[in-house]
Amino acid sequence: MRLPYELKMEAMGRPSPELLRANSIGSLPAIVDGDVAMGESVAIMHYLTERYGPTSLARRPGESRYGNVLHGGVP
């Protein structure tokens, strides 16, 4: 979607305070977008496509690959 982003490196098993602010259980992936923080991959994909779309990456109920996206598969 050509959104600006910044990658942060994390040591597995030793979440930084910054990661814990983004995702309180310290797992990856995690994002922070302004006041929104989340740490579940399908939720992140859904949030980004809804917040910053329209985009061809988004899938809607009734589309053949919608279930794949909800299950964490290829959009």
C-alpha cells in the first residue's frame, strides 16, 4: 500500500519495553499507528486495509479468498 513504516529489531524471548507497549504479551508481529497498537497479524492486515484503503489487498465477505485472509493466509 506504499505506507511509510519503520522496522524495529527485537530479540526473541526478551521483549523490549517498546514492544510491550505495542503488544502487552510481547509477541510479534506488532504495530503502533498513532494511538492504535495491536499484535495479531490478521487484525493488523484488516486494520491497515480498512484505515488506509481502498486497496486491492483487501478482501470482503463473499470473495473467494476472504477465508484465507481471516485464517492468516495469502490475500
